[in-house]
Amino acid sequence: MKSGSRLEKILVERRFALTGELGPPRGADISVVKEKAKHLKGMVDSVNITDNQTAMVRMASWAASVLAIQEGLEPNYQMVCRDRNRIAMQSDILGAYALGIRNIICLSGDHPMFGDHPKSKKVFDIDSIQLICAVKRMRDEGKFMSGSEIAVKPEMFIGAALNPFAEPFEFREIRMAKKIEAGADFFQTQCIFNMKRFREFVTRANDLGLTEKAYLLAGVTPLKSLGMARHMKNNVPGIDVPDAIIKRIAGVEKKQQADEGITIACEQIEEFKAMKGLAGVHLMAIEWEHRVPEIVERAKLLPRPQV
Amino acid sequence: MIIGEVKPLEEIKSLIKGYRKILNTGCGGCTAVCLAGGQKEVDILNTKLALSCKAENTPLEIDGFTVERQCEVAFVSEFDRMVGQYDAILSMACGAGVQFLAERYPDKPVFPAINSTFVGVNKDIGWYEERCKCCGDCVLGFTGGICPVTMCAKSLFNGPCGGPQGESCEVSKDIPCAWVAIYKRLKGQNRLDNIRTIHTARDWRDQVQGRIILDQYKSRYVQDVK
């Protein structure tokens, strides 16, 4: 065991893992985190706590991660390269570990131009692959990036992101291989809507042996409405929503669109359960945490394994 | 070359407010080439300032003089005989030129009239694009001659983020993704191995002011270097 986290145990035992997502609030209100956590507890194995996603200022992801622990969830602490240099990042990793955080997800981060502080100075001192290298070195060698010794090593289970739907497509498997070489233990993909392209990607990743070296979790986002489907297609970078999905959502009454979105997600999850090379699902129910129990129930992912 | 843009007139006016006799100094180097701070632009700015101050009944005497380059002591010294007659100096050079003047004339207020924006190329007349961040650790050798520090919005070193929209950067459809371009060029040159390996965290070299003294001149300046 590298970290001993629940997520790691479930993946090592080859149980089909399920991770969720919890976006910290745009304020210092603990009750928001508690309310969201209530719906996720017992429904997922661990929960991504996003780090100022879409470059909007939110409660620090380490702080919301600690609140999640207090609510009985296991956090996947997200860390982006956009806002902090290597000194602050390594410092936060030590702090996060000291406070009981055991899973970390290393990301580049959305560009500041998307957020509410587009005039801020972007940092990007290191990139996501260099961050993975750093966390691995801290854990396995007990050394900072500088090479100096760490007294108590932060033993983190290291996650990374993967987007098979962004150009250049042929480079995506190379990038996955690089992240594995850097030290990624598991991957969560961008929201999958284009199943054909995803199947092709997984087949290539299987052929290259990548899915044997790291656990791959398929990203699923249930569409709440036709408006959301169109927004994801047109405005969210790196997301590929095929017209067939748009048509399918558009084909039902407005009141039924959320239900149809959940049905599509459940069909995807059924396929992922049987897909060679997949170790689980990452369920991103964006600002829809209260529907997670229903989705997980309908996707026949309950009860979650006890480890 | 260094590309600059003339500051808004109101900002320049607020900088020189209260000074009656001004010497506006042009630079015949980069800022002249990018049509921001050569003799012609000195003349235009001086005319605008004079007209504007006249309209507001603010007394202003402004002269212009342009040297070959404001970043070189041999040329900057041409101002020595003039500066005594003025209350303040306006510089249309890049930030390096402004500071070089301020350093040479420590008793005189020196104000920038230009925003130095980037190191770039002249794509066509009046069209400039950034190409270099002067980061001090050039990686163009492994990125197919396309700079990820400058051209990638996140300055990534190990390939594209998950954000490209087609071949565009997530930031704007009008900005090409640097890593899509790097990938294509290296693939075309059969050099993809360059970006298969991990490029480790780099030395940004921006902790202290940059200074280079060529080896062959070290003996000449070594006492001053300390």
C-alpha cells in the first residue's frame, strides 16, 4: 500500500471503484460542505474536492477536504498548478497529509481568464506532470523537489486527469504514459459523452499496457437538461458532446430531461463495468450532489464495498 | 525585438503633471521599429501633449530628441548636455531604456511614455506577435522551434492540457494551441521522441536581476561584479 486510503484499497482489491465530486463554496460557510457531503456519504468511495475550479475563488481545497473528512467522506484533494509555486504546493501537501488527507489529484488547472480574477498573475511554476513527479518523490524518496530530506513523508495516493477527447488525439496515450512514468497511480477522465472515441482510446491504452500500470476511472456527468448539454458542447473546453446525445435529450419533454440524462449516465456506467481496462467510475454530478444517491442506486453501484 | 505601445495620453499627462519643461526622449532601437517610440512618435506625442495642455491652459514646453538606442551608454550620453535645461524627462524607450536614463540622471524625474509589452516579431507592417519570454533556459530545441513558455497559455512543458478546442487554445478560438502545433511539427520531422520523455521542473532564473558578463571580459569587470 502506498497510502492506505480507502480508494487505494478498493482499487488494489480490484473492486469497481466509484468516486464523486464536491465543489467547495464561494464563501466560508461550512454548512454548504456539510449539506453536499450528506448526499455523498456511503454513496461513493472517495470524493474529489476541487481546487478553485474554473478559476473562481472558492474555499481552499485542503480546508474543504478536511471538512469532508469530518463528515465521514474520504477526500481526493485536487491541486492545480495555476495559483501556487513549488514552495507553496509542497507546503500544502505536507499540511494536507498532516490533516489526514491521503489522496491527491494533480492538475494543470483551468486558465485564469475563465474565472472571476482574469487579471491575476498565472503561476504555472511547474506543470501537472512535474507536480506528479514531486508528490511521488516526496512519498517514495522522502525528498522535496530540491532534494533535501523530509522528516515525515506525505504518503499520498496519486491521481491524474486524462482527456481522450482533446487534440492532438494521438498524443493522449503518450501523455497518459508520461503521467504513469511520473508516478500517477490512478486516472480520472474528463466527462465522457462520445463513447465511440472513448472505447477506441481504452483499447489503445490496453494494448500499450497502460491500464495495467495505473487504474483508470471513467468520467461520467449526468446531463440535467438540454441547456446543460448544449453548454457543455459549446462552452466547456475539452468536452465532446456528440449530436446524438443532444438529440436524445431534446427528444423528451423538458420535465423528463434530467431523468433522461441519468438514464444515459446509467447506460454508460453499465458498459464501463464490463469494459476491459476500467477500474471504476468518476461521477461528476455538477451542483447536483443531492441527486447522487438516486443515480448511484439506479446505476446499481450500491452498496459500496467495505474495506 | 522588444515591442511597446504608447501609454494613453491621459496617463502620460498625469505622470508629467506639475513639470513645465519636459524633454521627450525617443529611442532609435526596438521601439522605433515597432512604431511606438522613434523620432516620429516623439513628434506626434509632443504635438498631442502641447495641444492638450494649451486647451487646458496648462503651461508646457516640450522638446524631443532621439538617440540610436537608450540601452547603451555611448548613445545615452548624448543627452548629458541637454537634461540640465529640463524639469523632467519622458522616455519612449522600453523599460530598460527608461531605467538607464533614470540611473544616469538620478536628480531628474524620468517617466515612461511606453508600455513595454513583449519580445516579438514583425509579422507585417503594424502587426507584432510575441515569441519569447526571455526565460533564460531555452527549450525550443525539443519543442520543434515553438515556444511553450510563450505560446502555451499555461506554459506547459510536457504536452497539452485537456482544454484544446479543436486546434485552438481553451482561452480563445483565435489562439492556436501551442502543443497541437508542437506535436504536428515534431511528428512531421519524425522527432516525437523529444516529447515522449518527461521534462522535469525547470530553473526559472527570475529570482534576481539577470546579469551576463562574457568570459573574455570578466577580468575587466570582476571588481565591479561582486
